[in-house]
Amino acid sequence: MSRTVSSSLDQQLSRAKSCAREGALAGAQAAVAASIASAIPTVASVRLLPWARANLNPTAQALIISTAAGAAYFIVGDRTVLASARRNSLAPSPLAELPDDLAA
């Protein structure tokens, strides 16, 4: 019985690691896309609009771009981890196959 519980815990741990890996990868991809999507209008507005040219120094521009990238990373990563965990929670557990008197 301890082997079944141990293998079940190993499977759960590997699924948790895979969820985290998927979330980090999806978050990184979203951060790259958000950086590009926010950098283009930010730089264009600084070059074309007098107000932006006067008020948005390079630090402010970098802050705008990095905030969008960071938000995208955490939002997409979190949603991916939750979706993966939800998908894995529907998978049958090896403990469900044990008789009731051994599962406790």
C-alpha cells in the first residue's frame, strides 16, 4: 500500500511541476507579446506627440513597457496553471482504485 501512496504522490508532484512549467512558459510568451504591443505605441507617441515628448522620459517609457509585460506574465501564467490544475484534477487518482478500508 505504501508503494501505491508513494507513486501517487510522485505522480502528483510531477503533475504540479508540469503545471508550473506550462504556466511559466505561457507567461513568458505573453510577456514578450505584451512588451512588443506596448513598446510600439509608447515609442511612437513620444516621437509624434508634443505632450508625450515633454513628459515621458526614457524611465517612464521603460516603466510603461515593463508594467505591461509583468502584468501579462503573471495573469497568463496564473490562468495557465489554474487551467492545467483543473484539467489534472479530473484525472483519476490511483487511490480511488483502492478498497474503502485501505484508502483511509
